[in-house]
Amino acid sequence: MKIFILGAGRMGAWLVEALCLDHDVAVFDLDPHKLQYFFRARKISDLAEIRDFAPEMMINAVNLAQTGPAFEEALPYLPEDCLLADIASVKTGLKERYRSLGKRFVSTHPMFGPTFADVRNLEREHAVVIRESDPLGKKFFRDFFQDLRLHVHEYSFEEHDETIAYSLSVPFASTLVFAACMKKQEAPGTTFRRHMDIARGLFAEDDQLLSEILFNPATIRQIERINSRLSFLTHVIRERDGEELQRFLDKLRRNIA
């Protein structure tokens, strides 16, 4: 298949490398320096060159804020039957965007980042394919993800954002609070070091990605749950209520069992 990838950030670059082994891939980024290390993919320096490439699928891999404008800029140069695709981490507004464009589409989300994941071994990682997507597009990405041994899930647009709010916003927010409590002091504990490793990995991510996850409309409910549980724990500790603490710990162990 002839695939055009718009955006050569971390995930866009990973897609280029992963897809160019079996497909004819072209890639464009506003920063030409990001293209210099792609040797198997065609490097596009101007969007007008897409006409000559005539892709069968375009994967929009820019950040969420630019996803809509990027589709609009590329559309005039795409073949009429070109399948549109995105890998956005939050799908808010995309359902309406695709409906307004009137094009076949497939929306997916590889639920890992190159910062944390070992892209050479993805057996423990997951990916989502949006249920409302074009059937052929869903099959393409299911096959692609399964070839990489990813666990593939199918959600609606709304179910996806609810899941992201739970699976990413909660640990992101917890890590932000952990980092906010740091002070210049040596802390030799193993648990502390592990939390610190997670925090450093998180802050190595692009700030735009962090914003996308935290500004997901479904995130606020998860933050409110965190605040509620913290308030309860604060009360238990202040009252030194051993029995209530034991009940709380027992419940938490059941939660993660």
C-alpha cells in the first residue's frame, strides 16, 4: 500500500520505520531535519508533492491541536478515495471532523510511547482501533498491530476517551503530584527511586502530549476521584484511625488483585 505519513515526531517516526518495510511510505514534517534519517521512505518537502505520490492512505501523526488543520492542508493534494487515518491520543472532536469531511477514515491509538516502551518488543503493549472506522482500514491496522504482537482493542470514540482518562490521566496526575513534592534531598529508598524513574520518563515526553491527555474532557472526573481518595486518606492519617486504615488497605488490595 502507498501510505503518506504527516508528522515525523516520535510516533510518526516509529510508524515510518515500522511500515516502510512492507509498504511504499512517504513522510512530511514542517521540520525538514526530522526527515534526514529515513532511508527507506520518500521524503516530501512540499505538500504539493503528495499529488505525484498518490497515497492510498494518509496517516495524520501531528499533535492533537494541529490534527484538524493538518487534514485541511493536505486534503487538496490527496486522491479522492484516499483513506484518512489518525493516531491521536484523545479523540475529542475527531468524530465530527471526519463526518464533516465526508471521507473514509480509520482512527487508532497505539497505547505506548517510545519513551517508555521497547519498540523492538511490544508483546505487553496495547493498541486501540475505533469501532466506527472504515472496515478495510480497521483490518489494515488490526493486522499491522497484531503482526507486532500488540493486544488490540476496539472502542467507540467515546469509550476510547473514557479509557484514556482512566488508564493515562490517573497515573499522569499521580506522577505530577509526586514531582510537585520533590525537594533537594537524597532519598535512598527503592520505591522512591522507582517513582522517580517513572517521573523522569513522563517529563521526557512532549509537553503537547501531556496537555492532550490532561485536557481530555473525561479527565476531570478522574482527578476528582483522586482528590476524594486523598481527602479520605488525609482524614484517616490525621485521626490515626488504625481500623479504618486497615479496611482501606484491604479494599485497595482487592482493587488491584
